[in-house]
Amino acid sequence: MSSIRTLNDVNRERSAVFTGEIHSRSGLIVFRWLPAVAPVLALVYPACLTLLERSVAMVRHSGVTQTPPAWIAVVVFVALVFAVPTGSLMVGHVLGNVQPVTRRQRHGRWAAHLAFTAPSMLVAMGNFARLLNARSLVTPAWLVLWSGAALFVLLSPQTVVTPIKTPGLRRLPLRTFHAISAAGILVMFLVPHISNHTTAIWSGATHMGVMRVLRTVYRSGTGEPILVGLLAFQMISGLALLLPRVRINKSGVFDTLQTMSGIYLFVFLTSHMTAAFSARAANVDTNWLWLVGPSGTLLAGPSMTVVPHYFLGPLILFTHVACGLRNVRFAGSGSPLPSDRWAVGMIATGALVGSVILAALFGVHVRS
């Protein structure tokens, strides 16, 4: 007699293959310290950015004979920068599949979700600090935040906590409204906005021309209040849906991607909206030149802080939407493989879109 496999069954099977079981003494020692790894990664993130900025400066000012070593340094430090969210993602996924679950591991999983947002969280802190005329406090605040997070995780007791197997069914209506709101935001703003950014690969002037047309919709007297309201609801409802899911005792790869991309989008949108609305309040046009500066390229500036922020934004958006649609497709077909392939393809598309936008931000255009 055959049994029906659910999406949770598939996720559990794949998590078992991905994580395995921890039996050895060395494995137990690793798991004792593993919960604090993500906060430590976030702690060193600004230092990784500084190294990247110095390596880019080396490329700009190196002679012909020194260029290859300088480019090697750029590649190495780019890898270090992106190792922070990647490492946090891996830690969060592993901690989401531990049996039994201790309080330290639970706190470590929460910390991993927050550390995953480090690229956009640092930008958000800079935006808020600029509003308060306290830019010098960003680095000290960052060090205090993540040092405290690491200590909090390490000092958490090793007592076993009761895991949650599945989110409450009473949240189903909220999930439906969250999905409807997401569809509205995608159609009204995000799809046109992301598409607009990809046109910058042709030229900055093309980007600004397309943006002027699109603004007649999402910046209109009717459209903008609706959009802001939808975004606010999306962020609040997303947090409400995320909180119980982070505590699930068995989290598949796509489950982890969905919760981590969700919290990342919350931080990204907070940062982006703060920067955009504060600039508009100062009568600054938030067009292409606002993004790249008067030089027309982010590479001319001294800071690389926004580079991972701008690349990961589209990638994370595509990832979150892909994970949500994967669940819908699986529920309809009952077969995980086509749904997984479709989701992976969509995530890869997000990486491609992010790369095209980043290339344009670096001054690469078909027409100058």
C-alpha cells in the first residue's frame, strides 16, 4: 500500500542527506560552537569590505605589471564578503535540522538569520546614522551588536527545548493575504522597477527615461499610497509568518532559503525606503545618477558597502518568490523534482539579473 508524500516529507529527506547525523565527539564539539559562527561572520563583515575596497583601489592605481596580483586580491576579498551571508545560510540550515534542539542552537539559528542580512543591515544602519548625523557611530554600534549577539548565543543554556513541527494552521489566511499582497507589489512596482534597472546596461539615459514613464504609475497620487500600504503589510505579515517557521525542528533547504530571504527582504526594503524617502525629503531626485554618483560608476567611490547590497537585492527577491511558488507548484503536482528545478532556475535568473544591474552600476554600458 503506497503512502502519499507531503512537501514536509520531501524537505526532511533532503535535509537528512544534506546535514546527516552528528554522532562523533568531534561533531558534538563543533555543534557546541557552531551556533556562534554566524554572529562572528557578521562581526568581521565590515573588515572584509575594507579589504575589498583596498584591493579595488590597488586595481585602479596599479601599473600593468602589478594588475594580475591586484585582481587576484579583488577576487579573494569578494569571496570573503559573500562568505558572510553564505556561511550564515549554511549554519542556519544545519541548526534547523538538529535533533534534539537546545536553546543555544535555537538562538544560533535566529542569529544566523540576522547575520545573513549583514550586507543590507550595514547599509540600513548607515542610512539611519546619516539621518541622525551620527555616521561615526556605525562601526562601534556594529561591533557592539554582533559581539553581544555572539556572547548571547554562547551563554545560552544547552537545555533541550520543545521543537515546533509545523506552523499553526490558523496562519493560513494570513499566508493567503501575504501572497495576494505580494502579487500586487510585484505587478505594480517590483517587476517594472527591476526591469527598469536592467535597462541601465544599455545606458544611464535609457534607465532615467524608462523610470520617468514608470513613475507616473507608482509615484502617482493614487498609486504611491497603495504601494506603501502594501509594502508595510507585506513586511509585517512576513515577520508574523516567519517567526514560527524559524522554530520548526526540520527545515528543508528551500524552507531555509524562504525564511532567510524573507528576513533579508525586510531589512533590504527598510534600508531602501529609508534612503529613498529621506533623499526625496531633501529634494534629491532618486534617479540613476543618485545611485552611481556623478562619476557614473560605483567603482569610483571609496566605499564598496552598497555593492553586495545592490547585487543581493534582486537575487534574494527572486529566491523568495521562487520558494513561495515552489510550494504552490508542489501542492498542485505532488512531484518535487520539477518544482525544485523550476525554483533553482528562477534563483539562477535572479543571480543573472543582479549581475546585469551590478555591471551597469560599475559603468558597463552598451552605449556610453
